[in-house]
Amino acid sequence: MKRILLFILICISTNLFSQEQQAGEQAEKRNSVTIGILQGGGSLVGADFEFLLSDRFGFQLGAGLIGFGGGLNYHFKPSIRSSFISLQYWNQGIGSSFAQNAIGSTFVYRGKKWFTFQIGLGAPLQKGPAMPDDYELPPVMLLYSIGVYIPF
């Protein structure tokens, strides 16, 4: 009886670690920081922090040199390193330096290592005091940025 009980305990204890990470394997990264030009809600220089809510859906927040923004992302592959489409809010400027804000959709390309860029279209919501009085907001504007991303 003791031998059977010991055999069962050995079998159970070896199965408990079957899902553990093996030597040489890396855990899938689920967060990312992107730094670059027009990142962080269209800031001159900014950064965005993204974390995956599920295998393909992510949420991002960003800020930079006089601006901020956020977005909801859908990754084409179940990885933080994959390209995605994003619904984003950009706020360019704060207070008396506020120029404009916009909401729109972008395609974000992510290279395998570090390179990223995005391009898309947005609808301007509001003109701020930093814009000239005679400037008319267009019905649609181009949203774009370029930078580097660091998954962690």
C-alpha cells in the first residue's frame, strides 16, 4: 500500500511542473514601450505604453512633448511584436499651446526587432488657441508616426 501511495505521489508531483517554462524558452512578452516622432498622441517626441488585454487586443496610453493620447489595438497575430490596427485619440498641445485633437484609425507596422511606424486617417474634433484664427480644420487628416518599440 505504501508503494502504491508513493508511486501516485511521484506521478502527481512530476505532472505539476509540466507547464513550467523549459530552459532556453522565453516567456511571451505582453507589454511594449514605443518611443519616437509623433508618438504619444501626436507629440513632437513622445512615448506610448501598450499592454495586451488578451492574445490580440491591446490598450495603449501615451504622452510626450506637449501632447497625449490613447488607443485600442487589434493585433494580427497573438503577439505584442505583431502589426495591428488601432482606434486612437490624439491631443496635440495642452492649455494655451493646444493646437487640435483628433480621433481616427491607423495601421501600425511592427518589425521583428525594434522598428515601428503608423499611418492612418483621423477626424479633427476641435481647434485650439495655438492654431491661427484663419485656419480651417479639414474634414479628414493624416495620422502618422515613426519610432522604435521595446517589448518587455
